[in-house]
Amino acid sequence: MADSFLGKSSSSLTEQFSPIALIRRLVFGMAIATLFLMALGSATRVMNAGLACPDWPLCFGELVPHQQMNLQVFLEWFHRLIASGLGLLVIGLTSLSWWYRHSLPKWLPWSTTFALGLVILQGLLGGLTVTQLLRFDIVTAHLGTGLLFFSTLLATGMALLPYQGTGVVGKLPWISLSAAVLVYLQSLLGGLVASRWALHQCLSASQLCSVMNSHIFGVLPATLATVVLIFLAWRTPALHPILRQLAKLAGGLLILQVVLGVTTFRLQLQVALLTVAHQAVGAALLGTLVAFSVIALRDRIGAGHFAVLQQRQEPVDLEGPQAAAP
């Protein structure tokens, strides 16, 4: 019995420190850091600190601008610092995935390489936002790339989780994917409104109202798709607990996001903390929908594989490694 216990403990320890487990933890940690970084970028924008450091990649020609340091300079400098650290982590992540590629899912090195490409693009866009004096299209592209990078990390991490599906998801993967795309587009519209100060322009001078209204009306399809997903997930019997919890989380984030959106609009973006929270919750909602989509797709693919094996009358390995399933 002691040998059996020691054998299980050794196996559990080996699995905990296996390359796939280490990469999974690193990916989720980087996703959390990315969410914080996007919130910090939003704070930098609403505090008018986007050009607090007039040069790039240094700040006032220094790594740490001691003499010029104030709240605005700190926000911009700290945003660059976190972004640089995250870039180094992505390089390490990509290197690990290629080094251990023979013991990892075949898609993983390519996924991390794609994430690295997004980080490089994001760095270039970050530099252009400064050198081009916060041009609205570049600022919006900067946000869009950040959200895509965040989604890539979450999709990779969820695909690496051990998971045994129940095979009852039906059309939920496609509904969640549609909701995620709509929320992503709505986030871009929000970034466009913010980068062009469209709310202030519309209310004070009746300019750029079309930009602001596009974001307001864009709430409807994104909200409807998310509500349909939550309702169908609630109505689906025997749905996996992970999917059920993600659906509940999406519902809570959706309600919070609508409340924040209405409040920030009524207060005309005068409360910086609410504006930052609005963007952060929107990114979190997008991430939740992406996570739901990946798990639901794994459930659907796993159920299809199970059916094929049954038709062939082949034995089904329900205890095999599930982490390699995309």
C-alpha cells in the first residue's frame, strides 16, 4: 500500500512539473498580467498620460526618468515596463514550447509563436502611438491587438486543461464564438470612441455622434448573443460544470458591463475609475466567452471522436491524456 501511495505521489509530482503543466501555468499567469496591462493602458489614456513620455522606447531619454516623474509619467512608464516584461515572458514561453515540442501537442509551438508575433506587432503599435501623437486608428489597433493577444493566451491555456466532456454541447460552441466576435468588435468600437473622444465631441459640439452611436447600438447584438448563450447553457442538461460556471461568469460580467456603460455615459466619462473598469470588464467578458468556446469545442470534438470509435467498435480510452485535445 505504501508503494502504491508513493507511486501515485511521484506520478502526481511528475505531472505537476511536466512541460505541459508548466506552460499552462505560465500562459494563465500571462493572461492575468495582460488583463492588468490593458486596464493600466486604459488608465493611462483617461488620465491624458499617453504622451507623458515624449520619446520611445525610453522615457525622457532614460530607463527611469527620476527628475520628470509624476503621476502621468509614472503611468506611461509603468505601462511600458509591464509590457516589456510580458514580452520577455512570451519569448520564454515560445522557446519552451519549441524546446519540448516532442512531448507537447503539435499545435502548441505554433500557437505560442503566433502570440509572440502579436507581441512584436503590439510593441510596434505602442511606439507608433507615441511617435504619431496618439493617432486614433493606431490607438484602436493597439487595443485590438492587445485583446487578440489576451484571447490567444486564454484559448491556449483552456486547450491545455485536462478535460473530459459530456458530449451535450450541441450548437453552444458556435453561439459562444459568435458572441466572442461581437464583443471583440464592440470593444474596438469602444476603443475608437475613447481614442477620438467621441462622447465629449458629440455632447459638446454635435460632432462624431455617428461614432458614439455605433458603439451604443453595437451593445445590442453583443448582448443578445451572450444572453442566448447563457440561456441555452442553463437549459442544457448534463452540461459540464466548467461550462456552466463560465456561463454564470459571463452573465455576471455582462450585467456589470451594462451598468458600467450606462453609468460612464451618464457621467460623461468624468470618473476615470469607472471608465477603466468598463474596459477591463469588457476584456474579461471577452476572455470568458473565448474560454467557453474552447472548452465547448473540445467537448464537441471529443464527443465526435467517441462516436467514431463506437462505430468502429474500437476500445475507447477515457483515461488517456486529454490535455492534447485542441
